[in-house]
Amino acid sequence: QQYMGLQEAPKMWWLAIFAVLYFFRGKIAERLAPILPSFSPQQAAIYGHAATLATGAIFVLPIEFFGLGAVKRFCYMTCLWSNIFASGITLKANYGSPPMPEKISISALKSLANGPLQEYLMKVTPSADFMSLFFCLIFMPAYPSLPVVALLGRRSLWTVCGHCQKTGQGGRLFAMFKPRWEALKTQEQRVLLAGAVGEILLGFWLTVSIALPSRQLLTTFMYWNYLKMRYQSPRSNQLHSQAWKSVEATVAPVLRVAPFLQKPIDMAKGWFQPQYR
């Protein structure tokens, strides 16, 4: 167990890197501004989602069998980072930057957390971009996972293709994919419901994997809080309610055989009840 803890420790550095990039974002932007082209927030977000799609497409390939496991890991992390970038820049454009303390002290941090920061979080938390950002941060220190990439890829695909269809951009690549995109668009509600069911099943898989050597306790705890937020958010409550009903209908035969499982399920339902009215 001590060895596994030491093995997991380097993964936590990704969260530290995110914190450093956030707190020094102003100086980093100032240094990079002269050498980087200028983009609107929308353009930058589209490029971020395109990077998520590109690196996600490489990640799903079985390149580890050709000795390219490091490339696969790099693509996984880049997939998450590019989505964090896209979500972060969209949140800033829509809601502004989060408030920062005037000075670093316990009293200043408590005042910030109980006032401006709380108000800011109440505004941004129901948004799809905040949920996507939170989702990525949960899986930063986790083992690379195909379902995680698939869920991020679905949202990025919708964002990029919607932008290309609206603006007429995308070139030959989008022209080749356009018939498939139009077919997917006609089934949008089914695709969104399948994505929500996928999020729920991922939560169950993380729970089951607690019994395995590859258990991820912190990731599992944070992810179930993410699912609770998704269920309680006014924006996604209807979709996730349908997804939970679909899952419940699927496991109904199991409950008839093992009715003792109904009690923990009822307790979970109470924990998930929306707090937004």
C-alpha cells in the first residue's frame, strides 16, 4: 500500500501545475503575448476543443502495443488540459475571472470564501463549462481511462462541429464528416442521454474498482460529488433524471432477485435530491 501511495504521488503534481498556471496566469500571458497570435475567446475555446478531439482520437488507438505508451499518456493529459483551457477561457469570457484575495492571510481568505468567491461559484457552477472543468480536474491524477476521453470527446465534437456548421469553416475535414454529423444531430437527445448514462456507469465502475488493486478512492469520492452536482443543477437535472431512470429500469431484474439492495438505492436517491428550486 505504501508503494502504491508513492506511485500515485507524482500524479498529484498535475493539480499543482494547474494551480501554478492559474495564479501566475497574468505574468505568463504578458510574456507570451508578443509571440502568440491573438484569438477571440470563442476561437481559442474552439481550438482547445479541437485539440481535445485530436489527442483523444490518438489515445483510443492501441499504440501502447508498439512501445508508444508514453505517447498515449501524453495524449491523455493533453486531452484533459486542452479541455480545461477551453472551459476556463469560456468561463472567463462569460463570467469574468474569479475574485482573488487582496492579501494572503487567513482572514482575507475566509472573507473571500464567504463573500465574493461564493457568489461567483453560485453563478458559474450550473454552467456546462464549469462541470467540464471540474470533470477534468477529477481525472488529472487518475489512471488514463477510455470512458473519460469518450465523454470529453462527445462534448468537444458537438462544440467543434456546431461551430463549423454555423460559420462554414472546417475545410475538407468537416466536409467529409458533415453527413455523419448531420445524422448524429438528428439523434441529439439520444446521444446526450447515452452520455449521461455513461457518466453514471463510470461512477459505478469507480465504486466497484475500490475492491481492486487499482482503486482510486479520492477520484471516486470526487466523481460522485460531480454526479450529484450534475443531478442537482437546473441545467442538467432533467437529462440526468432520465439517465437514472434508464439505469434503474436496467437493474430492476437484479432488485427483484436481491431486494436488500433497494435500501441503499433509496438512500442514494435521497442524497441526490435537487437542492435548486
